[in-house]
Amino acid sequence: MTKKNLVPIILVLVMALSIAGAIIFKHWLFMFIASEMIIFHLLPPFAVLLSMIAYKNKLSFWFSQSEVEKKLYKKLKVKQWKDKFPTYDTKLFSVNSDAKENLIKTMIQSENVHLLLIFLSFIPLKLGKYFGHWPVLILLCLIFAVVHIPFVMIQRYNLPRVAELKFRR
């Protein structure tokens, strides 16, 4: 028996409750939670959709590594630490599978979602004028953005290697 992933169900439930709370109570906390849930949990699927459109249209410049990137990944030793980061679903990133096309799509989606989250992490700065506490707000936004950088690097590091495996076969 496989375990069901409850995270999406919980996220949808929290989003629905926060939107309902914002409509009913018109309190800034519910509005804040509702907007955060919408921004951080509805925009990433659109990033996935855009990345698939780009992939289907063969926008290879976006999905290829530059020489600067290769040198950076070598200097940062990405190969040694890339397997130590958590994965949402390890089955999606299985290299041993015969479905390398699906793996490539998953990697592209993952990269673009994390890139989007890096940019979205600075949206709460717009709320600083209402809440104050600028140093804390800036620090939290920076931490949230920096946490996503290694995931983007891992996908950008691995993608050319997986694509090479796909075409080698």
C-alpha cells in the first residue's frame, strides 16, 4: 500500500480557509495568508506550464549550460553535495527509469518553479510599510530566496547529463 501525500490537500485546505477568512472577517492576517498562499502555490504551476511550452518549442538556449556555469559548478563542487538535498518525490527524479523524457521535463519544471520562488520571495517587502520591522522582513526574504538557489543549481547541473543519457540510448 502506498502512502498518500497529504501536503497538497493541506495546502488547498489552508488556502480555502484563508480566502474564506479574508472574505468573512476582512482582517489583514487572513488577507495576508490568502495572498501568500495564492502567490506561492498557484503561480508555480503556471511556471511549470510556461516551462513546458518553452521545452516543446525547443528553446535550447534556456536549457543549456554556459561555460561560466560549468566552471561555477565545478568550483562550488555541486557534484559532491547535490544528492544531499531533499526531493519532493524521489520517484520523479529516478535516473534509472526508462522514461528519461519525463525526467527531463520534471527537472525543467523544478528549476523554473524554484527560480520563480526566488523572485517571489521578495514580494513581502511591499508589505513592509504596513508591518515595519524592516531588518527582519529583509532577512527573511533573503533567507527564503537563498534557500532555493541550490535547487536551481542542482537542476541546471544535472540537466545536460540526463539529456546526454537520453540521446545516448
